[in-house]
Amino acid sequence: MSGLWAHLSSIRWQDVVDVLINSYILFRLYVLFRNTNAFRILVGIASLWIVQEMAASIGLILTSWALQGITAAAAVIIVVVFRNEIRSALQVRNLRTFLWGAPAPEKATPLEVIAEAVHQMGRKRIGALLVFPGKEDLRELVHGGLRWDGAVSQEMIISIFWPQNPVHDGAILIRGDRIVEVGVLLPLSQRKDLPTYYGTRHRAAAGLAERSDALVVVVSEERGRITVAKDQWIKPITQTDELINLLRRQFDAAEPVEATEKHRENGRLITAAVLSFLIMTGVWFGFTRSRNTLIAFDSPIEFVSRPANFEIIKTSVNQVHLQLNGSAALIKSLRPEQVSVQVDLSRSATGINKLPITQSQIRLPPGVFLSKVDPELVEITLDAPETRELPVQVDWTGHLEDGLLLSEIAVKPEYVKLLGGRTTLDGIDTIYTVPVKLDGLKASATIEAPLLITPASLKLVEGSPERATIRATIIKREVKDKNPQ
């Protein structure tokens, strides 16, 4: 309890604002998308993200990676598959409506007016095609329409389909109490079971109905019959009440919205707002409390993408000290092979290169985060490799005994080939052997001494001997008589 109180007492005002802003964003997403199929998919994606975070917090690395990939792919799929619903939900007249207002409900369709207009056209043998869209967007199915945006009335409908009107052969789209488009062309049905006396209007009605959730009303010009198409069925209508009932079901307008329904709607919005706040508060606590374990970690540096014509001569450090944080369970399960530090040498040049170690160069498992890296800079000395032949010289130490003289020295090999950086080789004139002591030599001898190759970045070319054979000729020194007779 004391730990929770300490955590609560550390909350800043910025944290409160952060939670409130994201809670409101989540609430607005609910308001805009609650009546669409995309909203259900969004809930599914959110559930996958929560499960992914839980898997990462308890150390299920593989499960966390898999869910992270699925969540990313699902986010792309929802935009592609439900782009029409998303576009419809986000189409608002101004920014204020988008940020605050709720989507304006469509005004009730005057069903009796439409039904009476349809029966009048039937009696007068005026061909007509009326489309009543459902929740699906029809923009990819219909084409050729003209924007109209006129109020629904008997006179308006009959005048549109009057034979002398230029747009009488197309369909009209009715949303709410407005005729939104006229002269619309619909896709034709390819069904073989339709009656032979059905003309182009009937096949167009069936074609759109079977491809969407729209309801289409047809008035036959030859017979004056009224036909309704919905989903896979198409049937004639003889009574006005029957047509009104079908339209009412299409618009879910059986009863007007009462005060109790408004109260229920307000209650749902309040509940959604509270849940949005609780969800974002939980996410905030999850992020802040899940990183409560700190660990020090030493990781070797991997130098990658080294240019082929360069050699690494010297590095200031070979490993870095990392401070990592995350959930206790995940930190405890962390293994050395899960952490790597890679320094890119592709843009390096000859000489000393000072390269920063950034977060993008450090690979960590999901749920583990970098707090600090030391050192933040690594110095790398690069040089172009070169082969050079240098003479071999013996490194003598000590002194011969009195009366002895080193008269001749033969060293084999006289020269050796070294491979190393050009800059390094420029500073070396001779290759020495390891020190050879003169103190123990009494007479001529053959000595083998290893070659001393420094610095370590230099290497003998393949085939060159690693030891030198030294033939030392020692003679007695002639002593002149100091008292000649």
C-alpha cells in the first residue's frame, strides 16, 4: 500500500493532462465509429495490443513479437477494408463537430409521402427506380449520378421520373428526407432465375440489392407494377401499407425516439466516457509501473559494414555499459544474446573516427527500454591494408666476455613481408627479434629467435617465417704486448 501511495504522490500535472487528452480521443473514436463494423475491429485490435503488452510483461518474447506483428498488420487491413465506413464517419462539416459534436442523426424519411408517390407513378405508368441505402457505402457500386440534394416530396419524385426529364432513366438515392442524387446507374444482375418480362430497371434493382444492403423500389413503365428488391429476394407490392412497412424496416423507423431512449443514449455516452478514462488510466499505470526495474548490462560492440579496403587498427572500447529498465519478470529473464550493440562503419574514413552510440544501434527485446549508455562515443582508428617488406635485425643484449669478439652475423631471413595499415607501416623501418643475450656465448653458434611483431595490428604474410636463424661468429680478440723487448 505504501508503494502505491508513493507512486500516486509522484503523479505530475502533465500526467493528468496526458491521461485526460488520450481518454477524450478514445471517447471520440467511440462516438464516431460506434455504429460501424470498423469499431468492432478496432476493439479487436485494442484487445490484441493489451494481450501483447501482458505477454511482454511476463517474459513471453516470441508471443509478444507475434502479436506485435499481427496488430501492425491488422491496423493496415482495417484502413483498407473499412475505408468507406471510416470516410463516412469522419466526414464532418467543421472541426468543432469533429472534436465535440456527435454525428447528426438523419432526419426521418417521409415514408407515407414516398409510398404515395410510388403508387401514383404506378397508376400513371411512369417508370421509376428508387434506392434507399443502408449502412454500407454505395460509391463503388453506382456511378453516373448527379448531385441533387432536394427535399423529398411527391411532386419532386414524380417530376424527376417524368418521361421528358433528362434524368428519368436513372435511379434516385434517398437519405433521410433528402434526394441526394439523380440519374444514377446501377449494376445489372446476372441471375438466370428472374422472370423474362423483367426489364433493365428490375435487373438493375436486383444487381444493387444483391451486392449491398440497400433496398430498391421499381415501378414498371409497361405494367405499372411496383416491385421491391432486397438482398437476394425481389417481390411485387400491391398495398401501400406493405411498402411503408418494408421502408420502415430498412430505416429502423418503427417508432419515434422517445425521452427514455434519449436517456439511455446519454447513459451509454457517460459510460463510454468513464470507461475511456479508466482504460487510459490503466494504460498509464502499466507504462509507468512496468518500468520499475533497473539493471546494469555490459554488451560487446559489433562493428559492422566495414569497408573492404579498411582495417580496424584500434578502438577506444570494445564493450559498452548499458542501463536497462522494464518489468521485473522480463528483466530477470533477459539473456546476453538478446542484447546487441552494432556500430556501422560504412561511412568511416581513414584515421580516427568518432562515432556516437545511439539507441537505434542497440537492439533490445520488446518491453525492455534503454535508460543510459556509457560511453556514448567510441573512437575507431581505420587504415588501408598494405603489404611491405622490411629488414630483420637482431636485438642484442648484454656483453661478451673479455677477449671475445663478435666478428660476423648472418640472419635468415634478411627480410620479411608484413600486412598492416599503411599509416602504421610508415612508422616502422625494421623488424627486430626478441632480445638475444650475449653473456652466455663462448664460441660461434647458431641461434633461433622469434620475430617481435608490434603493434598487434601487423601480421606476417602467409609463408613468412615467424623465427629468425642467427649465425653468430665469435673469435678471440688479439691482445697486443704492452712491454715489447
